[in-house]
Amino acid sequence: MGTFVAIPLVTACVHQPLNHDGSLPEDQPVLAGKWEYEDGAVIVFRLDEKGHGTYPDQDGRFETSRLNGRTWVGKWYQKENDREGGFRVVLSDDYTEGDGTWWYDRRGGDSAPAPKGGTFHLSKRTALTKLGETSPAP
């Protein structure tokens, strides 16, 4: 599959009240921004408020199915190599990083493909994340 980007994704209001079932209120967006996906290589991608977005590898895109508490679940699709699958990420308490697993649902016409998938780490890129990349103060 090459480098898989599944993405993560959370912004601003991370201390939001949860619904009674532990899910995040739909009227308070928490999924948006620039993220780094690490699975051997690092790929940067951006998500919208619903956790949908694209990534550069294989003309990929992803969709969020649900974000329940800190568990984020969704689907990924790669147009160029005709593959798709799912992912599950457990986000940190502050929603700025997470560890996840991804898997294939289909590779071309094969609906039971091998290899089965892998693991990855995500981290939210913020202005503070990049302080080390700025010029030193005079």
C-alpha cells in the first residue's frame, strides 16, 4: 500500500462537554486542522471540521464515521491504486495526538486482501509545535 495516511484531527475546543453516550456534540466542531501522519515517513494533511480531507499519497481521501470520546473511526480511499479500508485512532486526553491502526477492506477486486494493515501515530501541528523551526530572537 505504500505510505498510508489516515488521518487525525482535532482542533480548538478540546475541553467540550460530551453527550450522555460519550460522543462529542455535533454542533461543536473539533475535527479540523493540519496533522502529521507517521508510518515510516511523515505526511502532512489537513482535515475539515467533520474529519474529512485528502492526502497526497495515491490521490487519497478519508472520511470520519464517528468520534466517540477519544476514539475516532473512519474510512480511507486511494483512487490511484484502487484501494480502500478503515482506521481507528485513540486520541490523547488533549486531542493533539493519537495512535491508530489501519486495515484494508479492498485492494482492487480483492475484498479479503493481504497484508492486513498496520499502525501509525498522528500529531496535531500547531504554532507551538513549530517553535523550533523559527528564527532565534535577536
